[in-house]
Amino acid sequence: MGTATAKKKYLHRGVALLVLLCTAVALSSCGLWEWMWSRDTSNPIDTSDLVIGGDQILEETDVVYEGAVEYTGEAHNGTDIYYVGKEGGSNRNRIIVIDPGHQMKGSSDMEPNGPGAEEMKAEVTWGSKGVYTGQAEYDLNLRVALLLRDELIRRGYSVVMIRETNNVDISNMERAEIANRYKADAYIRIHANSWTDAAMSGAMTISQSSSNPYPDCAAHYPQSSRLAYLVLEEFCAQTGIAKQGVREMDNMTGTNWSEVPTTIVEMGFLSNTSDDRLMATAYFRQEAAIGIANGLDAYFIWLETQASANSAGT
Ligand SMILES: [Zn+2]
């Protein structure tokens, strides 16, 4: 009897040890391990390329992840990263896919401008650069995107990040396909503008037009249009930046491939000195994230009123 119990005990210990070992191996290979470690550092973003005259322009004042939100998701494909929303929250089933526009190195390989399109465009570029600060657009976009991620998680949304580092290679078509794969309730693409006229300033949002030639994209015109409008309103109200207005464009690869409601947020003009300097501040980036989140809240309130109006009509 005693020997059998002891044997059983050892067997249990052996199984427990094996499970522990397997878990450790699984964690280290799926990226979750790396993610857990990386949360301990307050600023995982490489700022070495953001310099004026040899000095770093940005203080390390980025908001530290609060840790109040429990992470229950897992890394996918090593590129997009999924955060599950707060349990029991009303936003848990709303998936926001965030695309921090561009990346450190562009790719001049070509891809179709939309499903079945003959027109080809470069897969992805590195974006523009601050005329005064020299800040890189891809890095600015990521900084705001990370703050938006944390803000949305705080509000209970589920969030998918298309990238969390600058050194990636994901084309605009592939980014849209990630949003499609998750059936995103909103696909938010974060950018900063640049123009030959240095006086041009302020924020704008972009959606497809009602006559977008790609049916799956055109189908979401009413939602994208409303999303673009509400995000711009809240973004400008929160940041205080001038309002350029909503643009409708059908030549953006990442929009044309999107089968979900989407908008591009052009936060300001890097070609304009005051916009550039403003966007280089931690204050602006935090307000930008809150503004976009407010726009998303407003969008889902609108969506609910649409749904109840429809059900009342039937
Ligand atoms: Zn851009």
C-alpha cells in the first residue's frame, strides 16, 4: 500500500515536472515569453534614429504600461499581436486592429492596388520625416499606436497590433489581410502627413469613397465614412490641432484590400514645423491616443443606434 502511494506520488511529480518543462519550451518559442519580459521595460522602442544635431529629441516620458489589464492573448505569426479585452466588459467582443503605418525599411516590391487590380504599387514605404525634428514617421506612428493600444485595453477593447517594433516587413496588402482575418470591428491606420507646401498643417482622416471599385471595400463605405468623421472630430478636440477634414480616396492599397470599416488618421504634417514639433512631444502623442479612442467610443455608440433603428423598422 505504502509503496503504491509513494510510486503514485513520484509519478505525479514526474508528470508535473514534464508539464512545466513543456510549458517553458512552448512559451519560449511562441513569443509570449519575450512579450512578458518586454513588458518590464518602460520603453521598448528604439529611439536611436531620432536625433537633431547629435542629440536625442525625445525624453523617455512614454506612459508605462499600467499592468492593470490582464493579458490573455497570444502572439500570432510573430507579427500581429492579440490582446483580449476585459472579461465581462461590453467592449470585449470589439476587435480593433491597429496598423502603425510604414516601417523602418520600405519594400519596393510591387503588389496590386486592390483585389484583382492591374495597377501595382510598392508594398510599403518608410514614410516621411519631420522637417524640424527629423523624427521618422514610422516611429512616430508606432509611438502613438502603442499608447492607443494601452488606452483601448483600459477601455476593455480587444486589440490586435500589426507591429510593435519598427524593424518589420509587412506590406500594406498583408496588413489589411490581418484586419480581415480578425474581422476587425474597426481597422485604424495611423500616419502623419507630408506635403510640398510647408504651410499646410492640421489633421485629416481618410476613407474609401462610395464608388470604390472593390466591392468588399465599397460595402463598408457608410461605416468607414462615419468612423473617419468621428475619429477626426474627437482627435482634433482632444489634441487641439487644426482640422483639415475627411478625405475620400480610392488609391490606398491598405484601404482597398480592407473588408472591414477602416480609416487612416493623418495626425498632422511632418512637413510643417509647428505640427512636427507638436507631434514630437509626449503630451501630444498621449492626447492623440485618447482622441482616437474617444472617436472609436463615439463610433460604436453610433453603430448601436443604427442597429436599434434598423430593428425598430422591421
Ligand atoms: Zn504615412
